[in-house]
Amino acid sequence: MRVVVIGATGTIGKAVVQQLAGRHEVVNVGHNSGEFRVDIASAGSIKALFDKLGPVDAVVSTAGSAVFKSFEELTDADYALGLANKLMGQVNLVRLGYRSIRDGGSFTLTSGVLSREPMKGSASISMINAGVEGFVRAAALELPRGIRVNVVSPPWVQETLDALGMKGIQGMPAMNVALAYVDSVEGKKTGTVIEVRAFA
């Protein structure tokens, strides 16, 4: 399969590329680097990406930004960033990209554990993650030609916790997280929120 990984230069994205590369043709897409570039907050950038890519079998998105900040500190701009980037950016990958997906192909998006296990400071991110999950469940009912769409819900990633110096929170290695994306790409499920902890 020809699999496009958007966010391929990030912590999870790199691991997904490594897990898929032995069995598939993987196309690396990043914001600032990679074989191709895309700004998922821009519909025009997404359209241009799919025009350049041509037909593909699967698209994996490990990209998307949102703000972690206390409820009282969150601004309109903070909410708008997450809505435009992690939510509508991923929605638009499906909306604008499904015509480039071959019959029976798939999309795999990313939400996160904070949709179900919120914490102080996660109001915006929890909302965005839940929105992505709701979109996937509904879009799966209408996508044509047997195209599937799922969303992976990662827990805290160990490498990210280490980089941020966050002690006392148990994370999962990125290579384990990546197995959930492989399951979505290579499996048959659709409209599913894939719980990463099952791949620990």
C-alpha cells in the first residue's frame, strides 16, 4: 500500500513510519520538513498536497495543535487554534482527500486520552479530541467506495513526557502507540476510536 503519514517528523509520526516502512510505501509529510509539506490548518494547503500526491491507499494523521492552559486563562485565540488545527485540520484531510483514496482505503486520525480522562488545563484539548472522535464515528457511515476512517486515542507518550521533564506520569513508548495506527491501516475496522492501551 501507498501510505501517507502526516506529522511524520513528530514523536508518534516517526514511530508510525518505522512500523509501516517494512511492508508499505510510506510517504513522509511534515509541516516544515518531509517529502511533502502541509499546513493542516489551511484548506488550500491540504488541497495542494493531495493534488501533488495523486492516488494513495491510506492517510495517517499524527498532526494537530491545541492549547493546554487553565480554564480561566484560555482565550478565544486559544480555542480557535485547536478548532482550526487539530479538529478542522484533520476533518479537512478526510473532506478534501477522500477522492484521492483508492477503493477500500483508509484514514486514521488522532485524538487523545484527554477526551475521556480530562484534567485541569485540558478544557480546550478535551473538547477538540472529543470532536475528532465524534466526526470519525459519523463520517464512517457515509464515506463511499468502502473507504474506512478511524481515530487513534493515544495516552501520554513516554518520549514526550521525558522531553517535557514531566515526572510521576506513566507514559507509553511511541513504538507501542504506533501499533494502533498500523492496526487501523491494515485492519478492517471503521468508525472506531482505537484505544492504544490495548497494544501495550
